[in-house]
Amino acid sequence: MSRDIAPKLRTLADWLPVLEGLNMAHIELGLSRMNLVAERLGLLSLPSYVITVGGTNGKGTTCALMESMLRAGGHSVGVYSSPHLVDYRERVRVNDDSPAAADFCAAFAAVDAARMQANSPEVALTYFEFTTLAALWLFRAAAPQVVLLEVGLGGRLDATNVVASDQTVVTTIALDHTDWLGSDRESVGFEKAGIFRGAKPAVCGDAEPPASLLAHAKQLGTPLYCTGRDYFWQVQESQEQWSFSGFGVELDTLPLPLLPVMNAATAVATLALSPFMPDSNAIKAGLMQAQLIGRLQQLTSQLWVDVAHNPESATYLASRLPSIKGPGRCLAVVGMLKDKDIAASLAPLHGLVDDWYLASLNGPRGASANELSQWQEGACFSSVADALAAAHANAKPHDVIIAFGSFFTVADVLASHAQASKA
């Protein structure tokens, strides 16, 4: 972005195409650029209590669950998450509301001015680095009691890792983004553990954390609390309630949330170690109210969406599908990125889905429908919208349609659904 362009960017619609055009291909990985600009803006620490949440799956849902319970307990909360599905402003929430477009523009202008500080070399930033700094700028202005930062990719070198956090969370460790994070759980675990801070509590929601994560916590002097060792949770036989125990906290008859209960347990454990643990009534209310766009979300009586895009998240989707399916058939609309483990991500749904509608995703990372058909037999379509329209045309009244495979897939379905609702 050149110095003469920035003054002309006055609206969010002006800013976003320019930011989306920032190319990270020619920028070395690392936090030096983020640190420099964050320091200029005074964003290396925030006035809020900061909890950074990393992991392979469940980051967004864990943040949403903590947000809901904290809000039910009367605390003010800011959340930074990615990616967005429909509206860019989804990435930042303060007390369950996104800042105004004008506030985002002010934040972008502040970041741009800091990276092009007078008499200093221009600092090149990626899209995620730029937008993360803007989110931190908005949080400093709003000063909520608690800020929840969702890690974008990995942890050690992620843009969110410049902030001096008070607590950290690693939800799960599985293989994803292997080009960046490594091809085995030990490599991935080391990258995820990079958000840990010495003497600051950390929670791990993975029942079998890799040795690299445990070793890094020990090396830093991070008090690490793990599920199945330091805290415990159990779904009761009725499948309608669950219990939590740990850190001197005993909670029974908790309502099952719409979001994964293992992430709910991670969220409760994290709050139990913070100065902001809500009482049991607020926890129960927060669990019942917690929801997140695109995560096992019901759009109509027949249509569901889920952003499951790797083997672990697809396995969870498969575990919930029987309760969603009902007496009719299950029709799946799927679109995926070619750098994902397509075969292993589709395998958990075999035997649960009756008809497959395979959709091509646009962009250099998008897999074509023909590529998907190498792993799953089904009808091929050039777009998610076309696949969804065909599924609707073939669905009978008692059938269920589930669209999944990527954030891009769900975003396209949400856009199609919004258009149909307006018609």
C-alpha cells in the first residue's frame, strides 16, 4: 500500500480490497514486523485481561463458550476470531456486538500510519497482521475486562502472539496446515505451545498432548493444566447433561451446549483459573446461550452448515449427524481446499450420508468437484450455489441437507440462504 493511496480509503468497502491484496509470499515469517508496529501503537500489552486461544480445532467455539459464560456473569468481553463468513466485522466482537465500520476504518488508518512512520522505513504487513493490529487497537479503545484472542495459524509465529497474554489455551493438536506447521503431532505441538508464557497458566484440552508441548511448557515455567489429569468432564448417561470437576470446582447437571462439550470443558477450566470465574448459574446460562455462526448451525428446518474441514472436525460432525438426520435421508453438499486431507475428512461421513453433491471452490487453493470425486462418488457441480440448489431440488420433506468442508463452503451457503430469504 503506497503512501498516496491510504488517504483515499475512507470507507470499509474502500479498505478491504486493498488489505486483501496484501501479499505475504514475499515476506519472511516471523513476528519482528508485528512487534515493531505494535510497539509504535502501544499494543504489546492491553488494559484488559488477555486469554490467547490456540489449537487445531475448537478455537472459535472455545472462545464463544467463554464469551457467553463471562457475559452471563456480568463481565465485559472482547473477542477476536477468524475467518469471517459473511461480514468482515464478525472478526471483532465487544460485548457481543461488532464495532461500527467507521471504527474499523479509524483502526486501519492508525495501523497504516504506524507502519509508515515518518523518517522510518516502511513496514510491510500481511493481511492477517494488519487486521490483527487493527483489532488490538479497537480493544485498547473499548477496554473490556477480558479479551479473547483466537490464534490464526499455529501459534509461535502467529500475529496474535505479540500480545502479553495473561492466560493461554491449546484446544487440540492434530495435523493441519502441514506445509507451515510440520507433518507430525510433535512438530505441530511445538508450534501450538509457542503461545505459552512463563508463570502464566495454560490449559490443554487434548487428552493426549504431544511431548513437545509438555516439554515447552516445562522449559518456559508455564503451569500447564491438562484434561484427564488436572480437570475432568463427563457426559451423563441421559446425554442431556454433563459434569465438570477440577481446581476445587464441582459442577453437575450442566446443560449440553450446541457446541462441542469437550470445548465447553476447556472453556470452564480456563475460566476456573482466571479471576473472572462466573457462578454456576451464569455458567449454565452461558452454555445454553452459546452459539457461533457456521458451527453446526441450523438455517432452516432442513438445512444445516458446519465448517468441518479436517479429519478431527469431520469426526465430530459425524458424531452429531445421527441426531440431526431424523427419519429421512441425509444429503451432503461438500466443497474443500486441495491442501486439506480430503480422503480422511470425508471418511467419517461414509455410511451416514445418502447422496453427495460435490462442489468446486474457486481460488488457487480450491479443490474441484472432479478432485473430490476421486475420494467420494457423487454429483459434481461448478459451485457451492449450484450444488446446494440441486440438493434442495432433490430433497424430500423429511430429508436433511448438511453443507460442510470449508469456511468458504459455509460462507457460500450462507450467502445463498440470505439471497433466498430476501426473494
